[in-house]
Amino acid sequence: MYVTGTTSVDENGKTRGKSLREQADYCFEKILKALKEGGFQKEDVVLVRVYVTDMKQLSGFDESFRTYFFDVKPCCTLVGISNLVSPELLIEIECIAEKEV
């Protein structure tokens, strides 16, 4: 299962969170919900890709990632970029989950 383009924008089009940590937490909550709806769980995640606009706040991502995936430890790629679609967005996360058949 691919979960892509996950930002901290809520169902009403509002950005949730001001810090990278807050936005990452919201993204991971959205990802876990999508995984569950697709019949997957966080233990099925094998790869996480992260795009961050403010590398000075990287510790906020690290804290969030450890909170949600401390016991799973999927492969993770993090890339610093200049901006996302909206200036208040600090992070975008995508992941791939798979199950053995």
C-alpha cells in the first residue's frame, strides 16, 4: 500500500501545527488512519520518505518518528527541500506498507 502526499492539511483545508514536530505528528496520525482503512498497520510499513523545508527543526521530526515507529523501524529517507505547495507546510511524508501473502 502506498500512502503519498501526506501533509498537515486537515479535511477543511487548514494547516495543523506550527512546528515541524506538530505537523509531523499530524501527518503520522493521517498515515496510520489510512493504513488501518486499507487493512494495514504500522508494523507493515517498510519505507518512509520525508520532505522537510526547515532542517533546523529536524529534531522535531526525529521525536515524532520515534514516537510512532520506535518499535517498527522502517527504512527512512529524509530530504531537505526549499518549499512545499504552501509556505506554512514544513513537511510531507509518504510511506509504503506491505504484507506477506
